[in-house]
Amino acid sequence: MTLTRETLPGLAAARRWPVRADHCFQRILLDAACGGRWYDHILARPAYRHAPPEILARAIALGDAVIAGTEDLHALNRRSLAWRGKTRSLAD
């Protein structure tokens, strides 16, 4: 929770990330960890209480990689939005 509620939002402005809110970081990381919309893979809410440990571990690793600069938050966000029908393509 610290990662998505404090660390990533705290870096967002300086890194010119497309999102600032904690729930957006949670959406992006969980979607990427699940390989699609997280709520299609995690049956109850809140996701952090009901997700299998492997999914949470993947989401945390992705968040750490975003911080390290080895994962592109812009690309992860575009993919998450595409899975939700909010963009035209999964490209990039």
C-alpha cells in the first residue's frame, strides 16, 4: 500500500507520469500483473486483500521496476486502458 499510496504518487509530477492518484497506480499494476482487467482475475474487493500472493508479488515488482526506470508507466497505463476499452489499440 505504501508503494501505491505514497511512493509512486510522490514521484508522479517530477517524472511526468500520466496518473497521480493511488487507485490509478493500483489499477495499472494489478492489470499488468493479471494480464488483463484485474477484476476479471480477482473475484472480491478490495483487490489487495483478495488477490493471490503471486499477483501481488508481480504487481509490487512492476511498481519497483517503474521506479527504477526499467518499466514504462506510460505503456503500462495505455495497455491497462486498452484492456478496459478506453483506447483504440493495445499497441505500445
